[in-house]
Amino acid sequence: MHANTAVLLLVLSTRSVLAQQADSTRSFRTIGGAVTITNNGISLLPTFSLGEPAVIFDVSVASRTLSFEPQFRFALEGRPWSFIFWWQYNCCARADCPSMPVPTRRWSSGGCPRQPARHLRSLSPSGTWPRSRLTSHGLPQRLHLRVSPQVYYLRMDGREGVYATATVSLLRRNFPLSIQTIINQSINTSILAAEDLVWNLSLIYSFRSEYESR
């Protein structure tokens, strides 16, 4: 009796391990993106802006370790502003592993410099606050406030500056629309093309789907 029980437990354990191994080898592809309409198109470096309304298309096609994330920016009238193409490699499939974004090509037309910054250093804590921490502000239960402040140093063409910027997003759980604002304030700068204060207000529609590769 004990031997039969032991054999049965061994068979069940083996099947469980094989099922877990089969699940771990399953391959998934994620397709997502966002469409952003804003009153002021802000560059990848928030020091610079288009200075007029813009629409931004973000696309992401990702596997467990590699993703391609192009971004297409246009003035609201349809004139191309800038195109950015990113490849991002994750060193492992776990969510806590670091990733390394690599821009493969950048094209821009007006509103931001064509040459990348020579030196950029930043300090950027961030956080998302649910309703439990914002009850005094009357935030509904499904809404979340995401705040990403940043202080950065920029050196370009022999000139330098220190800036403070913050991205504040208001999101609703399981809802595709969100509201976002970006504010960038110069602290001390000698970069001629930079504005003292840059800000915008954006409406974002996000989407995401996951497919299993066979």
C-alpha cells in the first residue's frame, strides 16, 4: 500500500514538474503602444520643445528578452517632427532584471537639436500612489497618481545647464485613457536654445495585447 502511494506521488510530482517546464518554455509576444495628443510637443530631452501642438505614436513589439519600440512624432497639422527607433534588450526574462535601451536611429526636424547631448546625468526617484494614500484629496478608488521627478545635468556644444523636471500622470485602472503633464524648469543654464520653463498637458490612449507564439 505504501509502495503504491509512493509511486502515485512520484508520478504526480513528475507530471507537475513537466507541466511547469512546458509553461516556462512557452514563448509570448507582446504588442502595445500609445497615441498621445498634446498642446506642446516636448522633446526626448525636456529641455527642448516643438512649441506647438503635437501627436505622438508609440509602438512596442516585445518578446521575453528583446523589444523594438519606435516612436513617431508629428506636429498636429501633420508635419513630421522626429522619429526615434529603440531596441531594448533584457538580460533575462525576470521582471526585476535590468534592461538596456539602444537607440538605433534618430531623425528630427525642428523643435529639438539633431545632435545628441554629449553629457547627461540625472537623479530620478518616482512613485505611484493609490487611493489609500490620497484619501484626503478625494481621489476616486480606481484612480492612480504617478509622479516621476527628476533633476539632471546637461552639457551641449560647450555649454551646460541644470534642470528640474517632473512627469505627473493620472490613470484609471483597466481604462485606456490617461492624462499626463510634463513640467521642465531650468535651475542654472547657459544653453542658448533652452527655455526657462517648458510644460504641456497630454491625453494618452494606451493599448496592449499578448500572443503566444507556436
